[in-house]
Amino acid sequence: MGMTTVTLQYFDGCPNWVQTEALLNEALALVGMDDVQIERQQVATVADAVRAGFIGSPTILIDGMDPFAVDGAQPGLACRVYSTPVGLRGSPTLEQLLTVLRR
């Protein structure tokens, strides 16, 4: 099994990625993947967003795939909202992150 890559895409106008990164680190540690380094990818322009398929900050990619992808989401510089068991949030819950990391 190869090394998992975790990428955190964000843009400066939306601070939710800071909390998301902390939750991601916690989730990685809990699943025994604390050797995985989160790669930060800053998206600066709408053109960058379109090129990266970035649909909002923060976006988490696991091995290049967005486990929280939503059909029809348009690329752009926006704050991303996640549907969680406790309502809409600026980041997934720890439990949601654990679920996608264990796949």
C-alpha cells in the first residue's frame, strides 16, 4: 500500500482551513497516519480555481480525490460549506474525516 497524500486547498479570504487542518492532523493521528504530511495548496485566482477544480475553501483531497465532492459544484473562490450531522459547517467533523481516511 502506497503512501497516502492529503492536500488541503484553501484561499486566504476564508479562514476555515486553519481549523480544518487541525482536525485533519488529529484524524490522521487517530487512524495511525501521523506520518502523512498535509500539503497545503493555496488557490489565489479564479483561473487557478478552475484549473484545480477548486470548489471552495477548504477543500480536502485524499490521493487527489475529493471525498466530499458535490455534483454540480462550480469552481471558484468561495468559502466551502460541508453538510455534517450537526448542520452546515465550514469544515467536516472529526468523525467525517476519520470515515474518509479509513477507506
